[in-house]
Amino acid sequence: MSAAPLTANRADPGPIRLALVDDHTIVREGLRSVLELEEDLVVVAEAADPEAALRAVAATRPDVVLLDLKLGHGEPGDGLEVCTRLQGLPGTRVVVLTTFEDPLLLAESLRRGARAYVLKDVDTDELVRIIRAVHRGESGFDPRSASLAADALRAPAGDVPRLTRREIEILRLLAEGLTNREIGERTYLSESTVKFHLRGVMSKLGARHRTEAVYAAVQRGLL
């Protein structure tokens, strides 16, 4: 399907603008009908294959792209190249939405810039929560994907940075998908203090964003 026209002013803090990239029309239609029940979500583009996806996203500049990894008759990782190329668009974040409970695809998606890896049997409320979190620049992990990462991506520790007990506690809450405010409530810290600890954690782990910090911590056996 061709991209929807760009109608919103990017300076306007209006609804979160979404692009749906999936080769099944019925999936896109179902997602649109469910997500647009939320007042703060609007679908501005749809695409069924990689090239159409890149054109649609470039034309409409959505805030969040829901990206299936298997597009058309190709391999499950076909969407990975799309994910890589979308990193060059500032303000656009990727949520991988897939049927593949595959740790290798999860890891590669994160390496290529995805902010979340979500299985398609996720319930609507959880998907909406993840979209909003990713749009805010926060972690997009839900408990199931965090558990998948912890179980399947655990790698030899190698050079393990020294994290404080408080930093480990905050990392674990981050992996559960909590916001800074929610982490503060759980740890009895102010939101600004949580942000301070997170900056330290990301610096020690060499992470560029929150999702990457969780992934790096899992790789090093810290979670």
C-alpha cells in the first residue's frame, strides 16, 4: 500500500505517528484498527516490502515504525536491512514486531538500531505501552522479550564493567520496561537521580540508548 500523505506538523506535539511494515494486508489492517482506537496514536503509512517501507517512511517521517522482519518470500531477516537504513532518520524509532522467538534475530535487531523486539502475540495494551515508551526514548522491553534475551543471549562475560548494586537494581527494572518515574517509585529515588544512575550505566556499558544498555548487560551476564 502506498504511503499516507504527510499531514501533521512535526513541530506539533500531536499524536504519535506510526508506520506499519508487514507483508500481510490483514495484519496491517488489524493493527491500524486497534491502534487508532488510542487517541494519541495515528497510522500515517503502511508498506509490504523493504523498498516500499523505505519510501513510505522517508515520505511521512513517522515517530515509530512497527517492522516485521519477514517481508514477502524472503528470509526472516529481510527486515534487518530496513532497520539499519532507518537509523539515518532522526526522530524515527523502530519496534520489531515479529512471530520469530529467535535470540539471534533479537540480538541483530538491537545491533541495527531497533528499540524493541516484540512478539506478535503480545496483547494490545502491552504493545501500546511499548510504542509510547519507545517514542519517549525509553526501553521497549516487555517482560517476555527481556526474559528471552536473558535466557538466550547470555554470553561469556569478557570485560565486565563494575556496576554498583544500585546500578544493577536500576538495570533490572529497566529490563522490565519501567519508566524513569516508575523506577524511582520502586527504588525510592527521585526521577533526576534515576537519570543520573542511568547515564552512568550507559557510559560504563558503552550503550547509546536504554535498550542497548539492557542488551549489553545481558551479554555480559549482568542480568
